Amino acid sequence: MKARLNLTIEDSLLENVKNYAAKQQQSVSELVEGYFKTVTKPSKRKNILHLVEKLDKPVIAEEADLKELYYQENAKKYGF
């Protein structure tokens, strides 16, 4: 079942949308409905924050000098 929706937008924007819809061979209603479907569709991709939270956390002493640890690791890796 379809329902009506009233939108208030700038006249110039409405003209641009009508022109775009005509080029796409769609109605303005179809464009709006498609947009709403896209916006409300659950994302198939996982949020990067959830992925980062699953990573193992490194064990680093609070008083450690992170810059020095970085250089030590790179010295091992690249031999300088």
C-alpha cells in the first residue's frame, strides 16, 4: 500500500529534480522512494569500529616511550 508524502523544497531544486527524473525515466516519487530505501536499508558491511574493537590489544607498559618502541621495532624490521 502506498502513502502520500508532502515535501517542501526550493523551487529551483524541484525543477532540477524533475529534470533529473526525466533523464532517468523515473518519477520524482520513484527517486524519493528509492533514496529512502537506500537510507533505511541495514548495512551489509560491518562498521569499522566493530572490527577495530575485535583486534587484539597490545600489551604496553603505561610508562613506555611509544616513540622509542616504534624505532626499536623498525630497527629490527629494517636493520638500522
